[in-house]
Amino acid sequence: MTHLVIRKVDEVYNQIVTDDMGIAQEISDHFTFEVPGARFMPQVKWGVWDGKIRLLNMKTLTLYSGLMHRLEDFCKSRGYTLEYEYDNSTNNFSVKEAKEFLKEQKFSLEPRDYQIEAFVDAVRYDRQMFLSPTASGKSFIIYMIMRWYLRPALIIVPTVSLVHQMYSDFEEYGFKSEKYIHKIFGGQDKDTDKPITITTWQSIYKLPKSWYDQFDVVIGDEAHLFKAKSLTSIMTKLIDCQYRFGFTGTVDDAQCHQYVLEGLFGPLNRVATTKDLMDANHLADFRIKVLSLSYSDEERKLVAPMTYQDEMKFLVNHEGRNRFLTNLSLSLEGNTLLLFQYVDTHGKVLYNSIKEQAGDRKVFFIHGGVKGGERNEIRGIVENESNAIIVASYGTTSTGVNIRNLHNVIFASPSKSKIRNLQSIGRSLRKSESKSSAVLYDVADDLTHKKKMNFTLKHLLERIKIYDSEKFQYKFYKVGIK
């Protein structure tokens, strides 16, 4: 019987000890994945790279520590035995102990059962990759973890606005953020004697390994982004950081991306589903109206031979379509978020058109050129508004932005990305005192010609698959565009 020994290298990697290189190759093959879309990448086309990611280093036989549960499953399926040279047991920590601890903290919020369960798992296992849907209160779970460990902690977020938002969230929970939290973003000092650092990954990824040695706890918010090379380099510099927790509202369907995330943080742990939170009345009642825009026969013929890029250019410059989006935004009651993809050719056009006709109604424009602090101010203003319109890019607003008082979301640009769509939908799911329901207006474009479906209509079908899998209610409406 084949017997493998696992030796701890550091908090990032474990080493597989075996003299049988045939078994090592088996393990390598098991942890080798083709990167989605690799065949379109120049390195693959030029023959420089085969488009595969190999998580086991065959020279050192090292594998991400967070993948030990996957390795155990692999060994069990083949009848191999496995033993650890180090203590791999979990911590004894009960739900009762957790509730007693949380009660002592006197939080401003009462933790929900699923939040307590996530907190318990964090303490028991020291590392987890939490799948926590938007509006499930993941920042509160992060805060509970911070209060438990009381060790130097690094919280990594993707945008400046989320640095400010996490800081503010902690204050709302009763924390003295100014005293205990250091914020890092463009131009800010990287060194501090405060125990908690909240930073964008862009501000720290070039720092030397010695800077990371100060942290015992790391938390990656919006962790689905950590498959990127720069973010992975940050996590692999934290070789002495024992406590690792990733949080995301959704994960990529690609197996290789999920394995990288689990390797960096730990096993995937689904905190709750969006449907569960709706059924428990934690989230707003949510509906989707799919607005299928139909065009003239002349326009259908024009688009039929176009590339995807040409089709997008046609749509964002279509006066009738932009007029419809403007009128839709102005006709909806309550705070409305309109999401676009291209700033100059589409976002600015829609913003100017809406602003010009909005009268006394407040209209905001958010894109990559708007500073994080200003975005956070806009978020705060909208929280106290009842009929504002935000025209925003997907890139700056789909991920992590917390606006509780949002009644409507409009998808003004088509997208088939599961992560982007679910994150964008999440903007509208939070409940507030003045809001118990929300509507997504998914604007699609039917330019089918001679039974040949156009690119962006195919993207709609991908979004419908997402809605079905999440059990969202949706209904189709056909709208003629002139």
C-alpha cells in the first residue's frame, strides 16, 4: 500500500514526502488544470506555454497547504494512506463558547445563526475560504474574527472605496477604528503600530517579504480576485501567517480558480445562499425584468456580419437605445443604479442625458477616475436619499459597494460573467427601513437575423442560466427600439 507523508514547510506550502516519482506524477496530474480561455492567449499561440496551471511543484514536491483536504480525497480514492508530520488537528471550539464570547463583546448588531457558524468554523480550522453572498453581512463576520484573534491583522480589499467602507463598518459595530485601524491606499504610509491594517492589494504587492512578517492574521475580501498573479504573490509572502480567511460572494466556475483560492486560504465553506437569506427575510424581495429590445430589419441585417466589438460599438452609440435607458432611469421610483461598461462612449453619454432631464433629482457619476473617498461620500449620500440615480461603471461598483437603500438596478451593458452579474445583483439585495423589495432591469438586445443569434443575446442566455441556478424570479418583456 502506498504511504505518503506530509511535511510542513511554512504556512503557505506543505511538502509531499515520497520516493515514488510515479505517485508524485499522479498527484501532479490531479492538480493540473487548463486555464479557461488559454488557447486565445499569445503565450499559448506562440508555443511558449501549454495553457495549464500546475499546483504541485515537481522539483520540491510542494503543494498549497490549503489543499490538504483535496489531497486526502485523492489518496482515499486510490487507496493510498496519508500521515502528517505536524499536528493537523482542529481546535475545540463550540457554538456555545462562541455565543458566550460574542455576548461579552456587546456588539451593536445581533449575530445571525449562519454568521455565528462561520465564526466558529474560522476559529476551529484557522483557515477557510468563505462563500458568503452579498448582503449576508460578511464584514460583520470579518469583524468577529478580528475581535477573537487580537493579533496583528492584514485585511486586503480590491478598491480604495472598500478600504473606507470596511473602516466605517467596523465603527458601526462599535469598534474604535481611528485608534486601532491603519488604512493604506495610494500614497499612504505603509508602516504603523496599529494592530489592524486595511489596504488595497495594489498598494502593497511590491513590498518585500519582510514587511509581511508582522502579520499573524490575513483576510482577503472579494477573494475571487486572488487568482490574479499580484494577489497570489502577496499571499505567498505571508509564510508565517497562520490564520487565513478569504471571503467572496461567488466563485468562478473554473475548477483551477477554485483550487487556487482554496490553496491560499483553505477549504470552501458556503455560509448561506442568497435564496436562504431571502426566505429568512434577511434580504429584500427581488425580481428580474428582462427587457428584450427589438430592432428594425435593416439594423438586424447591418449587425449580422459584425464582430462582438462592432456589435458593442453599434449598441452603445444607438440613439434610440440610449434614449430608452435614459427614460427608464427617470421613470423608476426610488434610488436607481445604472451600470455601464465603457466610460467615455457610453457612461458619460447616459449620465449627461439623465442629468439634463432629471430636474431636482440627484444624479451621480461613478467611474475609475472618481477617487475612493468621493465614492464613499456618494454612497453615504444615497443612503439618505429616496429618489437618486447613480450612473456607474461595472468595474467600480459591481464589487463590494454597500448601498442598503437601493431600489432598482439597470444592466445597461451586456455581460456573461457570473461573478460580475451576481456581484452587481447584490447591490440591490440589502434591506433598509424604507425598502423591502428591489428590481433588476436586465436590458438585452435581440438582433437575430436569419435565425443567427447575435453575440449579446447569447450573453443574455448565460445570465438566464445564472438566474435559474440562483432561483431568481424573472419575466420577459419585449420592447421595440426606434
